[in-house]
Amino acid sequence: MNTKSLIKLWMALALSLTSLPGIAQNILTVRSVQDFEHSMTSLQSSIETHGYKVAHVQRCDSGLTGLGYETDRYRVVFFGKHEEVRRLSADFPELIPFLPLKIAVFAEGEQTIISSINPTSLGEFYADDRLRIQFKRWENDLRSILTDMQQGDTTAAAAGEE
Amino acid sequence: MKIRSIVIALIALACPPQLLAAPDGAALYETNCAACHQVNGGGIGLPLSASKLATVSDNYIKSTIRHGRVGRIMPAFPELSSAQVDAITAYIRNWSGVAGPQYPDTPLPGDRRRGGSLFKIYCSSCHSPDGSGEGLGTGVTYSRGRSFAVMPPAITNPGFLASASDHMIKRVIMLGRPGTAMKSFLDVGLRDNDFNDLVSYIRSFEARQRNPPPAVEEEAQKSPALMFDSPNDFATTIASIKSAIEGRNFRYLPDRHLEKGLADSSQVNRRQMTIRYCNFEQLYKMMRVEPRLGVGLPCRITVIEKDDGTVQLIAMNMRLIAQLFNNDQLLEYAEELHEIQLEIIDDAML
């Protein structure tokens, strides 16, 4: 085997391994052992750390309980970057139903579940390459935020919080 | 010798580090499973209790991870390597420290027709006459009471049928699952040939599952946004949507400009208005079968006026977005909502 063949072998191997598919989850979901209130605080902090602004928080539980339906605490957090929302809504109005981004947060007893649509799962419906890149960026940010929620558990525990 | 060393070194360079290390079952479980099954197998997913694990083989667990449960919340994980699936399985198995049972792969001979009659008598009251499960939801409760602590499995599900061997199904029917409503039918008085006939009938569901309906594929070709040009001006379009919503038993939430909250109010584009509404009865019904539904809430139609004066109505395609959840029950409800949404838009554009 000569050097040229070795280089070819290495390139083929590297390409095949780096193109392994990622985990294609349509709905990104994590569980936090923090309670609901702590999770809401951590989430909003992480969203802002990632360069987004929380636009508003929708309370889903109050409407339900107000009409007599039993539910635990449930919020939807809307967030985005102003310039990004403006640009994308002008260039791609078909994205508007997904703007701003949102994350659902709901209590399950003393723990909290945090979910979001994986923007990359929308990519198959949009042919434009610029959107595919955008979806991937959002996915990376959302995964990082959700990871923060889980790592926040560790931080809280280390700090002696409940 | 030298060339071999170079090849090994190059392979090592090409491999991502996670492929070189043995998969960490605990970490993989935490990443892929714990959101629904909690760290100990509880949570909104089907409980991975010791009594359940005692009746299922490692192959069943691995195949379940690989195939999921089509149309239920449990997703398939085709991306995980065999070593990763093995690691998760070993991690789950270690909770009890007891090795799982092993079942032969050989099919059991049985009378399918007779099995169907037995199924109606002994099984259909929990698993429903068509074997699809109790009806609403999956796993354990989401902040509400349910008639079962654990939903009876959809034994028609292709993921279940691909994972469970005939001998495993037979054993579960014979001995039941302690701690659940699934009792021992040996105690009820059924005999060996009855079990074989029941298994034969359950296995016959497989043939009906081989070809998925084409509708899903057709839907996947459509856009996740419903977009229509309005024949009216911006203000009239908004008023028309509100009027159309009023007639359909929805409750308004305050209108919001799309950019509201992202910038000072003076900088917000006022020609992008979102009209938000909710039918709480419908919402409750849908959240019972899919607690993560909030990622698509609330119902809303956004009206935009473009620079050229064109006015458009834009809404989420609920029918298509619901497909992301891998939940057939949600699809049925989303279809209802989709039709109502289209009616509202139709009325608003008159």
C-alpha cells in the first residue's frame, strides 16, 4: 500500500464517518429535576444567554383550570431575535406560524418537562438552502438551551438548592 | 509493520471519539429516554418497572428501541448504533440486576379464528376490540386520572409485533403482569392450546400493518403553513377573522403584533398582526393524548400587509405539524382542528 492509497483510504473513511446521520428527533424534549418555578427561571436565563429575547410567556394552565379542567402548571415561552424575525418574516412569510420560536414547559409532579419542535424537522418542507442553515442554527441553539436545563440541575444540586 | 501502524493511526484520526469509546448506557439513556421514562423508568412513558422487565427479553427491548411504536409517542431510534442500543438495554437491565428471560424465535402453531373468538371474550375489554389499546394516550398519567395506571399496549402496533416473539406474548398472557390490570389467564382457566390460538390471532394483526396508508406521504408533500391572499384590506381582514372565530366557540386571547416583546413598541412592525384563539375543551382533549402539544400553541392566524399592499392570512398547518409527534390519536384531533381553521379562513375571505 503506497502513500497515495493510504491518503485515499483515510479520506473515504473520514467522509463516511463524518456523514453519519444525527439523531432526528422531531420534538426535542428534556426532563429537568428542578421544579417548575426554578425551571422557568433557568430557561429564560438560558434563552437570553444564547442571544434571544423572551417576547412573552403564555399561561396555558390558567385558561384550562378556569374552565374546570384539571392540569398541572403549563407555560409556553416565546422568544426570538428582532432582526432575525423581521428578516425571515419578510423573506419567507411561510415561516410566520413558527415565529417567534417557542418552548413548552410543564410540570410533572416535582420535575419539569421542556419541549420544542426541532426546526430541522421543518427543513424537509422548505427547499431553500438558506432556511436549512437557519433551521440547523436554531436546532443547535435549542439543543444547547435544553442541555443547559439539564446541566442546571447539576448546578442547583451542587449549590445545595432543592 | 510501519504501514500497518500508519493505517491504524489514520483510522483513529478519522473516527469521532465517541466511536472509539464503549457506549455509555447511562448517558445514552439520559439523552434519549429519560425525558419520557424518567431516570428510573417512570414518567409519562410506559413504566419500565421491574415486573415488566422480568417478562421481556433483551431482544424485545432492543427491537423496541429500534422500531418504537408507530403512531404512539415512543419514537424509533434507527440512528443509534447496535452497540449503543446494547448499552441502553444493559443499563435498563441492570436496574434489577436480574437477567431477562430468553424466548425462542420459533412461531407457535395455533388456530387464528378460534383465537379471535377468545380475544373478544378475554382481551378486548382492555385492549379494545381491534387490539389498538384503551383509546386515549399512552404511558401513565399526565396530571389527570385515567382508568388504568398503565395503558394497555396497542398489540396491533407494528413496533410491538416486530419486537415481541410468539413465546413472549404467550408467557405474558399465561402469567400476566403483576402490578397491572393484566392478570394471569392460566389462573382464569385457559389452557395451552388456548394461548397458542390467542398468539396466532394477535400475530395476524401483522399482515394488516404492512402497508401504511398513502395519505401520510401525500400530506408530507404539503406546506407546514396555510397561506392565502385576502381580498380585503388589512383592517377588514382582521375584523373578518375575528367575526369568523366568534361563531365557532373559541375564546380570544389578546391580539399581538408578531414582533411584540422583541423590541421597543415604537420599532415593531404594525402590519403583522397575530389573532390568537383557543377552544379549551378541544385543547384539553388534545393535551390528554399529547402533553407536549404546547410547542404548537396557541391557534393563531397572522395577517400581514406587504410593501405592495397585498394582504395575506397565514396559519400553521395543524394536520401536517401533528405528524411530527408520532401520535395517531393526536392526528385525529388535529384533523378536526385543521378543518375548523380552514372554515374560519374561508369565512374571513368572503
